[in-house]
Amino acid sequence: MFKQLVLAGALALVLSASARAQSAGPIVSDYATMTASPVALPTRSLTNGVVVKSDTSNAGTIYVGGTADSANSAHWYPLAPGEAISYGVSNLGAVSAYGSNAGDILHFSGN
């Protein structure tokens, strides 16, 4: 009976992994160079959301938000160099960012 449970569990795991692989979209990975004004990331459809990460060599803080209509850092999530956050958005363009130091880099990867 134990062997049957192990087999059934393994089969369920394989089927689950297969279903996830079919529903995942293509991987999108790139970076954006920050300016002092909020800019939306490129428009790309996503299935599982995105992770954004401030480059470890950045000199300043990058602020991440959902809209590009205000540069008030109190309304934006701050990322110190090397920090990251993920968002379950269906479009990469729903995420906007700006930097306290022009030229700093924000990496992003999602699918």
C-alpha cells in the first residue's frame, strides 16, 4: 500500500508540474535605467507576475509603484541597492519606477 501512495503522489506531482508548464507564459527579463521621473516598465503580458530588483551597485534608492502619476516617494515602495519585491500583475506595464539617482538600474524578470 505504501508503494501505491508513493506512485500516486509522484504521478500527481508530474501532472501538476505539467499543468503549470502549460499555463506559464514566456520569460521576460531585462532592466530599466532610472530617471528622476516615474516611468512604466515595458508593456508585456504576464501569467505569474514579476520580480523587480535594484542593482547591487546602485548609488541611490529606487521607488516602485503601480502608477506613473506622482513622484512622491511616500506613495512608492523603496528598494535599496540589492533589494527586490514581486508583484502578481498580469502586465509588466502596470509597474512603474523612478530613482533618487539617475542612471541606477532596476532589473525585472517575470512570466
